[in-house]
Amino acid sequence: MRESRLMVIQYATALIAVVLVSFHLLMQGVLVSYSTAISYQQILSIYGNALYAGFLEVLLIVVLVHGFNGVRIILHELRQAVAWAKWVDVGTVAAIVLSVAYGTRTIVLAVFGVQS
Amino acid sequence: MTRDISLRVQRFDPSKDRKPADKEYRVPWRQGMTVLDALLYARDYQDHSIALRFSCRQASCGSCAMKVNGRARLACYTQVDELGSDSIVVRPMDNFEIVKDLVTDLGSFFEKHKQVTPHLVRADDSEQDNPTGEYVMKPEALEEILQFTYCIKCGICTSSCPTVATDAKFPGPQALAQAYRYLADERDEGGDLRVSALDDVHGVWRCHFAGTCSALCPKGVDPAMGIQLLRRHVLAGKGPRGPGEGAKEFARSGTGTGSEST
Amino acid sequence: MGQQESKAEKNRRGVAGWLNPIHLNVERWGYVFQRVTGLAILAYVIGHLGDTSFFVGGPFGTGPSQSSWTGISAIVENSFGHLILVLLVLVLVFHGTNGVRLVLAELGLIIGRPSAIEYPYRPKSLGRLQKYLFWAAVVFALLGALWTGMILFG
């Protein structure tokens, strides 16, 4: 992918993340009190709301894509060997896929999993 | 009132020394003394072996760029009194290989400049090989590029750039600002080639607007502005004008009074 | 020339070259903080993925588990954990606000236009608007951290 396309993604995820993370923070202690926000029952009811579960999924993807792309940029600046460049790109994609997968697993299990 | 300046100069001769070390010289201060004056005094009267570059002594040539008290500056353009200290530490510019003492190898710097095709490109080569007149360029169009033409290639911006500190393939602020200078020049028709060359993992996108290049440029070029304006064109994937859309030639008539060709 | 090149000292500053902004302009400090806070936030997010997964029983869980959630809460819900959250808000708000400043600057929107320049040279790209946005990022970050501290420790 051209570097300009990756930077458009970086800029877009940055601006989207500002909005989504702000809302996420407000939900953790301002719009809802902190002790309520971190309680088991509150979280369970949040995952029962499909819109909010969707919001969390989008937040997850946006933040991780932005973060790992940022690390990719720092690593590309650090060394310029051909093998290093290739493994940085591969590692970035792997890190994004694995972390998004793990976070998505949490959301999916919270919504559809068997309560114990 | 006279006083002595403490001038600590980094000395390093790769043919003899294992690593750089500072050497101190005491230089008698005088009104209006520049760092270059102090260095030349030390060289002329105390240690003839100090290696440094200088030429015009008036901030026109860019030869005497070096690090003075932690920031890259032109030695001829830096008054001792403006440093606010009688203790001056002089080092070679960062991120360029040291040839000896304060002299650095600017070969890679000039190579990166060449890589951005720092001359006008026209779709029709014959215009440049067999010109019939000058190109028309309005004053407003000149203002778009004028400040970027003031670059004296001293290397201060590139030396101070945080990306250059680790990324050997990054063109640096000087080359990128000159790339914008030619891209924005309404006589140039090579925009598409210029932007595609810079749309690279080590190209224009590795600038993060730290701004030190513009803060330290002794000629007011403001390379950071040029680079951010360049990004839009790289993002668009094409230059501001295509082949045949550049400023036209001002064809001279036989009587010596010109007439516009378009 | 080749011999001289091979003997010349390599003078590239490396990571210290971008990590150290001493003696330099305020935008350079912004650049360093943006990088450092970005890395800190990513480190936190990775940990956060881990601790939130205990809501569903951890890496090997199968669904919502009150006992698992209570267990992880006991580990992270304490003064040290809350201090981490205060610092997190500090770095998050700075990174986000400064990030907006960078997006605007890098798209050429708040850096001025080229013009004929006169001595003393003051680069337009380092003008007041983007400087105000940088200081706004600092102030908002401090206010956000203060507010979070009041919520968690008040």
C-alpha cells in the first residue's frame, strides 16, 4: 500500500479516536460514576446494548490500527535494512490482527458467551 | 573592559584519534566578536591544527555551519554576546560524518538534494535546449516560492532534524523544501514525477513537524512550511500542473519589445 | 576520497537525536512528547486488552464471569492502579489534542502561506496559532489529569 494511503488511515484513525476515546473516558467516570462504570452488572448491561458493543469494537480497531502504525513508523525510521523493513511491516499487520482478534473475542464472548 | 572567552572545541582527527575530545582555548573578547572570529583567533594564535570551514563571513555561503552551545548555527552569524555566556562549546553539526574537527562530510546531503531533481522540468525538452525567450512569471507566483530560493545549503536544518538522526534514507528538510520550491514554481511541469518519488516510507511522510529546521534556518527559508505544503500534493498523487500547463515562454520580437506568446 | 570516507567518524545521533529536545523550539518538545505518549498509550492499551478480557474469564474463558472480574478488579483497583489511570488521562489528552494540531499543521491548514520575507526572520509555520494549540494540549492534559484525580481519589 502506498505510504500516502497509510498516512490517510493514520490521520483518519487519529481524528476518529479523539472522538471515540473521549466518549469512552466520559463513560468511565463522568456520565456514569466510576464505581458504577467498572461494576460487573453495569458492564454486562452495556454489552447487552448492540450499539455500545459496536462502538467498543470500532474503538478497538481504530486505536490499535493507529497505535501499531505509529510504532511501524518509528521502527522504519530506526533502521533501514531491507530485511528489517519487511519484518516491521509483517509484524505490524500481525500485531494489529492478533490484538484486534483478542479484543473482539472479549466483546463477542461478553455478548454471546455463557455466563458463569 | 576586556575579558577572556572560554572556547571549547571538539577535536577529532580520524587518522590519529580513537574518539572525539574537547580542547579549551582562552580567547580575548572584543566588541562584535562572532564565534567564527573566536575560532579563527584560536586557530591563528594558539593552535594552527584546528580544522573548520568558512568562506564569506556574512551568512551567504553556509560553509561555517556548526553546533554552538547545543544548537546548529552559522559561526559567522552568531555573536559571542548573543549566547549569554562566556563559555562556548563548539561541535561539528550532528548527523553528518566528521572529516576532521568541525568539518563534516556533506556529500550525502548534496546527493539527497540532487535526488529531488532541483531544476525546472518541462514537458518539451527543446524549450530548454533551444530557448526563444524567458518564461512569464507573475510577481504573485514568485512570492509562492521566493523564500524557499533563499536556501544556502548550509545543512543546519538537516543536521537538526530528529528524523535524520535515525533515518539515513530520509531526504531531510533541505531537499524536501527544495522539492516544494520546484513543485510550486509555475514554470515547472515535472510535478507528477516529483510527488511519486516522495510518496515513500522514507519520503515526505517521515516529517513529523518538529519545526527545528525552520526555527534554526539562518535565512528564513521555513522548510517546515514547504514540507507541509508539499504533503498535500503527495497526498493527491499529482503535481499542481501537468505537461503543457506551465508558464509559457515570453517570445521576443525582432524589435526588442517583447510580446506574450499566449 | 574513499579512504577519507571510510575513516570519517559516523556522527548520526540515533535515538538520542530525536529523544532530546534541550535547547530547541517548543514544537520539538511537542514532537518528543507526542512520540513518548503514543508509545505509553499503546503499552497501556495492550495491557487493557488483557485486563478487560477477565470480564469473560481471561484468555481461556467462555463468557461473562463475575468471579474472574472481581479477581482482576482486586489487582488493579487500588491507589497505584488509580495513579496509572490519572497518568493515562494526562498522556491521552495531550496526545489527542496535540494530534489534532499536527493533523491540521501537516495538512497545511495552520502554518501560513509563503510570502516575501524580511529580516528578522520569523518562520510563519511556527506561528502563534499552532503554538496556542500546543499549549492548549498541555493545559487540557493537566486539567484532565486533575479531574481524574478528583474522581478517583476525591
